[in-house]
Amino acid sequence: LSLTREQGAMKIYQKSGDTLSIGDCQLDKILYHFVDDKLMGVSLFPKDIDDGKALQGIFEIAFGDGATAKPHADAGEHRQHADEFFWKGKIANARLSFMENHQSEAWMGNNELQEAYGKVQKKNAEDAAATLF
């Protein structure tokens, strides 16, 4: 693993020699997010829109239908579709986001570690906000 970014208690790594495919989905990269030396989750970056759609199909088979968010209208087609899909389990969750540039990004992570890290981030933001007064 090579460190790509450090943000407080979180360290993000990339692994050399990773298999950059899941089924028919080809990936540009996989990032591993650690908090206090515990794996909190992974970010997956599909190569193109077709790979993002392939990953969506894989997630739906693995996790079921996802909850949707951020609908928008396609130009010229006048129909709505979701930009983000969410899955939440007892132990872990997943998210798949489609951006305007037709790129996509997926996340799978541990609920407990994410919640604890979120509390630390909130406390840090509150401390920083207190210095503004």
C-alpha cells in the first residue's frame, strides 16, 4: 500500500498490483480508507459510464435495489433518473454516484467506523468554528 493522502485520523492508500475489475466493470483505481489503522472502506472508480452501469448492476445483485437521491432530467429526453444510489446494511453500506461528466464513483464502508469518524470530524469543525468568534 502506498499513502496517497492523509487527513487527520484518516489515511488513504492505493495498492499496487490490484485487480482493477469486478465482473464486467473495469476500474481506474481503488482507494483504501483507514481510520486509526482500521479499514473503514474502499472507493471504487469505474473507467467510464458503461463501467459505472455495470457496477450498479453488480451492486443491485449483491445488495438489492438501492435507495435513490438527486434525480435530474436528461437533456432532450425529459425523463428523470437518479444520480446516486444507496444501500445500508447492518454492518456496512454502499453508495454509487454518477456525476455530470458521466464519471462515477462507488463507496463501500463499515457503518460503525464511519459513524465514529463522522463524530470526530464534527468535533473538529465545531472547534474550528469556535475560533472564529
